[in-house]
Amino acid sequence: MAIAHFPAPKRRNIFYQVDWKPDISALGRRQIEQYCSQQEPSSDAASLGGLASLLDIMAHKNSSMQILEIGAGTGSSTSSILSILNKQGKTEGNAPRYAKYVFTDHSPRFFEHARTRFARDAERVSFQMLNLHHSPLDQGFQAGAFDLVIAVDFFRGEESSPSEALKNARVLLKPDGYLVLLETTKQEEPLLSGIWNTIRGWWAPKEIKVPARSANEWERSLKEAGFAGLDAAISPFGGFEEDRNCLVARQPGAGKLPQMPETLSFVVKTEDQKKLTRALSAHLKSKGLPSGKMITLDSLIRQDTEFQADACISLLEYGTPFITNMDHESYQVLKRIVLAFQKLYWVTSGASEIPSVPENAMSYGFSRAMILENPGHFVCSINVEGTDYDNISKNLTTILQNSYGVSALADWEFDYDVAKGFVEVPRVTEANHVNRYVYSQTGGFTRDTPNAQGIVPRNNTQNAQYSFDSNASYVIAGGLGGAGRSLARYLATRGAKHLILLSRSGAATDDAKRLVEELTLSGVNVATPKCDISKREVLEGVIAECSKTMPPIKGAVQGTMVLSSGPFQNLTFDACQTVLQPKIAGTWNLHHVLPKNMDFYIILATLGGTTGTINQAVYSGTATFQDAFARHLWAQGQKCISIDIGILNSVGYVAERPEQVARFKEFGHVLLEETELQSVVDWACNPALKLETPWETQVLTGIDRPGAMRKRGKKPATYMGMPHFRHLREDEREIV
């Protein structure tokens, strides 16, 4: 085979990860104070203390905030604030987590310097004079224009009451907007026990000695200005000699009470589910809310129970899996539950950051697909942990109050996790460390030239950081499909000499036979046994047979898939099981049968788990199971990474079906080049890779951002309207 060389692809930011943080709208005062004071700020934001973590969760919830800074002065605080807002995940993103930032001061003295300093943010940062001791409306500002107003050390050195200035700041806020002050408070105030090293501002000469105000004094001043008082008083992480605390006040809302369902159904099976339901009903009743009606799974199977309500809370996966363990009758109940309610809350346990029951994470991908498939129906997955029923009930009630009245896709939070004491929500963020790695590996790439003689299976290895063990075997389940064949060639180019390529039909196709011939001619020992990995005894027999003639297995790729397209309401039970078994049972079986502590276990999941895919609800659910499974193994000290594949350009199931390629491109997917697939797998297999958190075990590929689609005259994909994609909606800055 001849090798055709192609020009290097340009740098593309197409790899993403998922980041979970507390939902500030679902946190009470004590939770905000507890979370923010426990987070150590990065070195470039250390001077902000508790403000740093507060800004982070504010931007996590709403990455399109309109922000105004009062008394920005030299811009030292601005620099730290923007460093937080410009981050996605651990690194600086190409799309900031804010829409507009107004840098104000009572004098234009520092504006020219600040424009130079923040030139990279020029599209979003503007400069305007503001004297907060006078009405902002008389200075060119609009009332209710900002989500967040920040003042750092602004009131230092002022002897007069800050009430009038606070009142003027409140005028600028939208309903439910936040005023955040970073100020020195009296150390002896018991409410605020943290200690922080004060930094003198240019507007507060050292000779001015004005006693710091206590938290109670700030509370009074805020009330005089029209606020309800302090919503939080955050002590900084660590501490030094003085208290420099973050004080938070919230503009009163529009006066609307949370909308709640008049009727509510709970679906349960086990005794633990019934106990939680009773506790939740009692909590709802204590707040004057509908307490709901408990319905058992058995009664729904018998169809002897009326099943109508404004909303449903299913607890069928609180404690044990349901979707992956369904029989035919239970499957029909699932259909009834999903299709009967416009608002469905699916409560699980064991599907958190460190999942004990990864099967229960299926509901995340399933619900996203169902919402796209049934506009106007909203499904929400909520993971809870433990048996503190009172605390779980409080959190579930908060979520219900925050979400039931939502009628727009953009405002409906699909997923919640309350396992760590805080109600957390996910956001898709740029994985720039992966983007950089892939770009460094794809300086040039190759494709096979048809009808060429000979075989030299190789790709660009000039930047290779490691090689695979030539005295080890590597397993690829689904190894004779398009993506599997590509990865088999990739492993061979990097030193692998023993490959076990599992498939249900063996090397039956021309493409499979050609691959075996090519690899064999290049000196690779290839086994292609027929194997249905969803049957553990079959897999055990195949691996035992291969082990007789091949060296120990040191790595595996799970790339099996079976699709069954169509609306969920029309999907038969058998078709559902056909989709589930290779992904659920197959993934577990590989883990149980193959050696523990392999160098890597790579799972090729589908991007549809995060985006949702119409007519593929069950398949979308298998992806979020596999994502959770990778976290499950991470917690056991094993290296497992789930790569959520979108659309491959030249190999794979969809690439071999041109009509589907066109449809997925319209749906908002970037075509992933074969070399990019190989390179992201190369990143995942790299022995130098150390994953610090379980969420780093998941990588998303090939999402087309709204800004890029608009530039091509295309309408952004529907799924981009989901809240967990908010960070990607802001237009990208120039990639550097």
C-alpha cells in the first residue's frame, strides 16, 4: 500500500469536557458562604479572596452576564476578575464567560492605560465615568441593565454612610441581579471570622484612618438602600491579619412567586423509594405545597391506577438501576411515564461525580434526547446520595420551585447533582489541553491510497511521545468496524504487535479481510474471533483461547455499537435491548474479563449523550452510562477514559452513509478527521497522562459552535440552546 500525505490541518478547538459546579440560584446563604470560603483561588486571583470562587459559580450559571465594576482605578482587581471570567475549566477559554464588562471610575485618569492592558478583551470591555454618589441615570447609564455590579475596596476611607451610594448601585441591577462588595470588615464581628491581608487602593491614602464597618453595619446600610440585607458574607480561603470579606446582596426579583404543580405524582418500587417519597411529601406539605400522590410500579404494570398529574417525580432509580434492568412490562411503564408528563423529574442515586451505580447515569443522555424528540416536554435528571431524607427533600423542593415554571429550553436545567451537599449543574467547557495535544500530533497525516501495492500502515509519528509494548496484546471490541480498523492501524504504527479484534461476525467483510492482510504483512499478529461481548461466557472463552498463543493483555478499546433508529414511543422492547446490551453489558464484561490495572481502557461513546440525538434516545443514554463508568473505574485507581465521538469524516458508521453525514452537519457537528480520532486516543493512552478529577475522564469531540455556524450562514443546532452549552454560545476570540 502506498501512503498519501496531506497538508497539516489547521488548529481547531473541537474537544470539550464537562465541568460541574454549584448552581448559585439553588444555594442558600450558608451554602454560598461554605462553598466559596473553602475554594482556594488561583494565583492570579488570590487578591480577590472569596470573591474569586463566587464569580466562578456566577459565571458557571450564567456566562452571558452584563457586569459593571465601580471604582476600577488602576485595574488591578479588574485583571483578576477577568482572569476568572476568561477561564473555561482549568485554562483560559477562547470564549469568555461574560457578555459585557463596563470598567468605571469617577475620573478618566486610568482609562488609557486600562484600554491597553485589556486590549484582548476590547470587544467586551468598555470604559465609562461613574460617580456613584450621584444618580447613574444622570450619567448615561440605564436602570436595570446589569446582572452583576462589583466594587472592590470602593468604600475604604469613606466616613459617611454608604447607603446612598448603595442605592445608586441598586438602580443599575436587573431583577435578581447581584451587588458584590469586597471590603474590610471588623475583625471581631462573629458573623465573619475569616482573616485577610488588606491591599490599599489608590483612592484610600494610608493617612486616612476610618474604622472598618461590621457586617451588621453593612446589613443596615444595604437595607436602607432597598436591599433585603446581606445574602452572603464570604470569608476568604486561608487568612492573614485583617478581615477582607466578600459581601453579597441581591436585587429583589420581579415579585413573582415560584410556580408549582397543582398535582404531583411519585412513582416508586422499593421501600427506600417509598421512605424518600414520604419525607418529600411531608416537606412539600410543610411549605404549603402540593404533597403529591404515591404510585407503585406494580400498580402501573397492572394498569389499575389513574396516572394523571401536572408533574411526575420518578424515584425508580433511587438505589437500584431500572432502565438497564427492565422487563417487557416495566419498559411499557417507562414509556407511559416519559410520554405522559410535560414535566418529569427523574431522581437517581449512584450516578454522581464518583458513581457507585453508573447504570443510573443513563437517564442523563436519555432525557436530553427525549426533550429534543418531544418539544414542550421537559425531563430533568437529579442525582442524590445517601439516606438523609430531610436534606434530600429540601434540595428536591428547591429544584422543583426553580424549574417547574420554566417553559423555555434555554432555561431548563437538564441535570442536577446534589451528592456533595450543594446543588450542582454541568457546563460544557473547552478542553484546551486536549486541543493542544491533538494539534501537536497532527502536524501531517496520511490516508491509504486505493489499489496501491504493499502495506506500510503508518501515520505521522514524528511527535510520538511513547510506544505501545510489542510484547503485549491489545483488544479492540468492534475492531473490524470503520473506527476500529482505524485504531488497529494506529496501534500498529505505534509499536503494537499483537491485536485482538473482536466483532460479532469476525473478518467477514472485504474491508476487514484487507485490514488483516495489511497488518499481517507488516508483522502484526492479528486475531479476529467472532465474539458478542454482551455475553460474558462467550467473551471469557474467546479471551482464554487467545491467551494461549498471545502475550498478556495490557490495553483495550470498547468501540461496539448497535443502532435502532426511531421515535422512542415506537421503539420495541427487543430493539431497546439490542441497543443496550453491547454498550451496558459489553462494557462491564470487558472490565470483568480483561486484566485489572491495564495501561488503558478507552471507551468510544457517542456525543449524543451530551447533545441528545432525536430518534436515538436509548443510544444517547448508553453514552452517559459509559461516561459514568469511566469515572467509576477512575475512583478505583484504573485508567479509563470515555471519548464521546461525534461524526468521523472518512471512517466509521456514519461516514459510510453520506445522507447521515449531511444531516449531522446541519445538526451542529464538526466532522472529526481520522487523524484527530487517532490523536485523541493517543492522548488518552499516553502513560504520562494524569487525571486529577473524575470529570477529566470524559472528552467530547466535534461540537460545532454557534458563532462558527452563523459565520457559515447556518442556524445553530437546537441542542446549543440547552443550559449546559451556555459557555460555548459567546463568539470565540481569535485562537492563539
